[in-house]
Amino acid sequence: MRTASRPTLGIDSFTYHRYFGEVGEWEEPLPMRWSTVDFLDRAADLGVESVSLQTVFLEDLSPGGMRALREEVASRGLSSVLAWGHRSGLESGTSPARFDEAMICLDLAAVMGVRLVRIVCGDQLAWLTPPEQRKDHLVPMLSRLARRAWQLDIELAIENHADLAMVDLVDLIGRVGAPNLGICLDLGNAVRVGDDPVECAALAGPLVQMVHVKDLAVQEDSVGQPWSWWPSVPLGRGDIDVPAALEPIRGSAPSAGWFVEMGNMHPDHSDEDAAVVESLEFLRALLR
């Protein structure tokens, strides 16, 4: 997000995916179930400025539903990003159906008044397919998406979704050559594919439009396998040097939003809401 001289602080709704009823391989279900309004209320209570809303968790994706959601977000003094692609996104450029979904998402974002849409090209299983092959399929789709987004005055941010190393993602964006196409830098996903988050931040530079600020407790057995267990922990308690990774972003993309985002939690930190509270304190201290 490029609307401020400093990063906005936010939360990605995927952090609360168990609250929305999604339970992953290493997780246990929760007894409660949240609505989008519940998430917005919690975000407002925590004093963040922005939310990244995963479309997979939204109850009403009709134009009317998106207009109502716009009012709910605004009434809490929040800005928003729309996040499309859970889980496998464009399926590495091989799915016309998912491409159509992404195009519809852009129109819905315009109805909602969203200026930034995060998209996903693939998931961790795509890592097994050579990146050059995937890029050849993705360039035409991303070119069309970027053109439509430009018409709607929307920027697109591709997440490094444990599917592409940063050098390949930067190359992909360069091949598309669209001025409104950038990067959602996920610090945890960088580690999952063997990238160094600090080097990723420097390489992505001004292409970064938002950051998924994440810390991981790296498991030795998972190294080299993006699809394995990469448990999240509160910022500052894991193996990622978060301040060092954010420092290049502060220089090259100073107004890119910082969104706390966590996947499955480490058993020592099983309460994701408590982890969010601690992580926001960590980021606020860093900004001070």
C-alpha cells in the first residue's frame, strides 16, 4: 500500500483461519467460528490500520455484499487489501477457471474501493515443476490481469507463495512489464524455498507493495521441502531476523503495508490471537 509515508500496520485474515473453520494438517479445530465482522472488530480492537481480507473467508462475494463490506471496513477506520488465490491461485498458469475467478475478484475489489489486490500464482507443490515452464504459462495470464487492474486503478501484488524463489518472481514480473504489478513479500515463504529474507527484500526492492511479516520455528526435517511443517511463532521468537528483513523495505518501499500473517502455530505458541498481540507490539516497537 503506497498511501502513507510510513508502513501501515495490519493483519491478514489468514492468521485467523481456524476461527473461520479452516483446519490444516498440523492443527486442531477451535470451538468458535468467526464471521468477517468478528475479524474486523478484533482488528479494530487491536488498533491496526489495515486488514488483508482473504476472499475464501468472505461470506458474500456479490457486488452488494462487497459494498456492505466496504462500509463495515470504513466504519472501523480501517483500510483494506483484497487477497485472492487460496490455496493454489492460478495453478501456475494452467487453470482458465482460476484465471476467471481472479478477473472477477478485480471487479469486486473495484466495487469495494480496494486499491491493492494480492494474488497467488501457485502453491508449495508447484515448487516441483521447473520455474521456467511455469513462467511461460503465467506471463499471458498476468498480463491480462494487470491490464484489467490498470483500467480499474488497482495495483496487483504477487505473493511469493512457497512456489517461486524471489529471483524467479522478480524475473516473472519483469517479463510481464506492467507498472501496476508488484510483490507481496512473505518472509516465511522465502525461508520455505531456501531464500534468505534479507536478500529477498533487497532483491524485490521497490516492487514490494505489502509484506506478510511472519516468523518461523524452522524444523530441520522440513528444510528443502516447502510443503512440510513450517510452524509460525510470534515475531521475534523464531529463526527469521525480522528487523533485518524489514530494513531494506523501509528504504526502498517505505509505505508498503506490514501485515502480521501466520500459518499453523507451533505448539509452544498455539494461541494465534495472543501471538498477534505480541507480534503487533514487536512491530510497533520496531517503528518507534
